[in-house]
Amino acid sequence: MALEGPFWRAIAVFRVASLVYAAALMAQAGGYERPVLGWLVIGVMALWTAVATFAYSARSPRRRPLLAADLAIAMACLLVSPYVEGAAQSVRGTMAVPATWVAGPVLAWAVHGGRRLGAVAAAAVAAADLWVRVRAHESPILINGAVLLFMAGVVVGHVARLAAQAEERLQRATRMEAAQRERDRLARDIHDSVLQVLAMVHRRGRQIGGEAAELGRLAGEQEAALRDLISGRPPDEGATDLRSLLLRHASPQVTVSTPATPPALPAAVAEAAAAAVGAALDNVRAHCGPGARAWVLAEWGDGPLILSVRDDGPGIPDGRLDEAAAGGRLGVARSIRGRVAELGGQVSIVSVPGQGTEVEITFPA
């Protein structure tokens, strides 16, 4: 991510500054028994500083092999320090040859993996540092360095993770804003062209009558669905907006009434409920004629989800549903009852000859 770049550059600067500090300590301390070995350690540190600075500058190499090698080299340089210091190691407060340079891998692990990996790297380096101090027979053993390593690993890891999350939210907000601008532009274009044509076809079809009336009805339904699509707000993340799905069925012949607040429903439930309502409306058109009126009423809240579809058609004769199921016509049995039953819902159908039909769909709370 882009916000990680400053972290890696800061770690590179820290490595170089720590290397210079370690070299200065090596040059000033004349009591080391094996100065040649000490300068060899400084040379390894300088070489790895150059390699790590280059490797961490690109995103692709920042993986576990590089991180493991970084930590291993730092611990090796730290564990060699007692052999370089010799008698000077017994002097209390003597700085190890790598000095603060060993904190570089801890910071790298923290930026890459957050506070947990930062704490793991700090524990490894701190264990090596404590081993060096125990070998030197320090009394008491100072743990200030270990504490500072843990604090650096946890704090830097936490800050790096917060920065990554902030960048992700910023990118998501930018994408949403761009999508909304594109949506607004399309809405203007559609309103000025497609919606006006559909409205004209709907109006003229009703005026002409006959087959043109059916074409006008379909155009009116598509106009209502398209208006809802370009003006409706997107559903909450992790849920499907049942209200938007139901409003797509609205037309001059179909009235849809829903609460103002959309329910937060799982996608499977919302899609099944909307599909069942669509199947009920298809039955109204097929058996009551193209001019039949239908009303869809939705209720939700703390209780169960209740959807009802009522029409003003001739009603369903007694036994007609059973005959249709036996004859292989499974619109009600499969498209409505079967779909709802799979999700634990229930369907009740009340029909009075000459007074229309009402299909009520109920999902538990």
C-alpha cells in the first residue's frame, strides 16, 4: 500500500543511522580483544543494510524469506558480540557490537505483519540479547533493551496496521464517490432519453389499446424499475435491501407499499422473498388479465417479515391449486411455497370467487 512506503523509508534511515552509530562505538572502544572480527561484523551489517534497503523498497520481495533472513542476520551479529568483546564483555553496560542496529528487523516485522509479528521478532532479538548478558555474568541483568524492543515492535506494528486500514477506507470511499458520480451521470442521461421514451410508449399504448396496451404496460413496468434503479440507495454491506427488490415490481397496475427503512436481511432471504412476490404477480397477470390490479404490502420490524400480494381478479376456484400441481403446473407449489419453505417461511393463500386472491408470505423474525 502507498502509506507503507514512508514506514519502509524510515526503517532504512534508521538502519543507516544505527550502522554509523555502531561503527563509531567500534572505533572508540579500544578494549575489544578481537577488533578484526568486530569490523568484520560491521562489514556484514553494512552489506545487509544495503541489501535490505533495496529489497524492502519494492513491494514484491517483502515476504517471509526476506523477513526471516533479516532477523537471522541481526541475531547472528548480536550473538557474535561476546567473542569480539572478550574481557570487555564483563564491564557492566558495555554495548554489543551491533548496538541499536538489531532493532531494524523488529521494525520491519512490525510494519509487515502488525503488532503480533512485531512482538515475535522483538522476543527473538530480546532472547539473544539476554543470552549475551547472561554469558557476560552481568549482575543484575539489565532488561531495558528487551522492553524497548517489545514496545517498538508493538507500537510500530499497531500504527502501521492503523495506517493500512485508513488507506483501505480511503480507497473504498474514493471508489464509492466515483461510482456515485457515474451513477448520477447515467441517471441524467437515462432520464433525458430512455425514461422519456418508456413513458411515451406507456402513455400511447394505453391510448391505442389492444396489443399496444400490453406493450405500454410492459414499458410502464420497466420505467418504474429503471427509476428505482437509478434513484435507490445502495443496500448496507453484508445485507440485501428487500425494499429495492420489491419496488422493482411497481407499475401502474401494481402498487407496492413498504416501510421507509429497508430491512437488513441476508441475501438468500431477500431474494427468495422478492422472487416469491414476483411469481405471485406473474400468476395475477396470467390468470386475471393484463389490466388486473395488484397490491403488494410489506411489513417488517422486530417481529416476522410479512409480505402479502392481493389482486382484484376472479379468485381461485376450490381445488384448482391441487389440480394444477397434479397436472405439472408448479408455479404456486414450487415458485412460491417451495422457495419460501426452504428458508423456514410459510405461505397462506386466501381466495374468494369474485373477490380476488391474497397470498401471504411470512418469514420468522
